[in-house]
Amino acid sequence: MSIQSLRFSLKALIPALALVTASPAMAQFAKPEDAVKYRQSAFVLMGAHMGRLAAVVKGETPYNRDEVVRNAAVIGTLSSLPWQAFPAGTESGKTPGKNDALPVIWTENAKFKSAADRMQAAVAELNTAAQSGNPENLKKALGATSQTCKACHDDFRKK
């Protein structure tokens, strides 16, 4: 690899590393609606990758260990992102546009954080199951992860 291509690669990598390594407590959003869009985007992407794994578990897509591991890893990364985007002032009715977050997120924040922690623990198990190469392990872990998603939707999202 030439020095010039290495410099280009590093220049391209630095913004990505800054995004990935940014501390959730330091995350700043210019406007409340930016936080809403950020968290919604993370959830949409997580759902897309969960759907890819669900298709494998249901037999709609052939099992490919590399793809399973890749999708689980993306979910793992995404699962840490949305929580920083629930600062005060981003509740429904306080931000323009579609926002399905219930006020209980802010009034019972410890309960919300606990649900987020359970989801992230389930996603860690999902990644372990994906690495195992065992479709049955994947099915079980995906089901458990999906249940944590559903629990948050039930408790913290408008129907």
C-alpha cells in the first residue's frame, strides 16, 4: 500500500471513527428534531437487519454464516446508538414531525434505561449465537432479542 493511499484511507476513516467512538453523554444535536431523526434511523436500520436474520430463521433465505455474523454485528453496533438521542425536549408534541415516543421515557427514565440494557444484552447473545454457526442457537437468540424490542414498543411507543 502506498503512502498516498494510506493517507486517503486514514482521512476516510477518521470521521467514521469519531462517530463510532463518540461518547453517548457527549452526543449533541443541533435541534430536537435531529435527535428524533437520529434515533428513528438507528431503529429502522436495526429492524432491517433483524428482518434479514428473521428471513434466515424462517427458511426464506438460505443460511450463510458469514451473512448471519455480519447482520448480527451491524445490529450490535446499532443497538448502542439510539439511547443517546432521547434527551429532554425530544418528547412527542415538543418536536416537529412523526414521533411515537411516549412521555414515560422521560418520566420513568430508569425503567427505559433498564429496557435498553436488556435489549443490548440480548443483542450480545445474538452475536454469540451468530458466531456459533448453529441455526438453532440463532433462532433462539433472535427470538429473545425480538422480545426485548417488543417490550420497548409495548411500554414506550405509541400504538
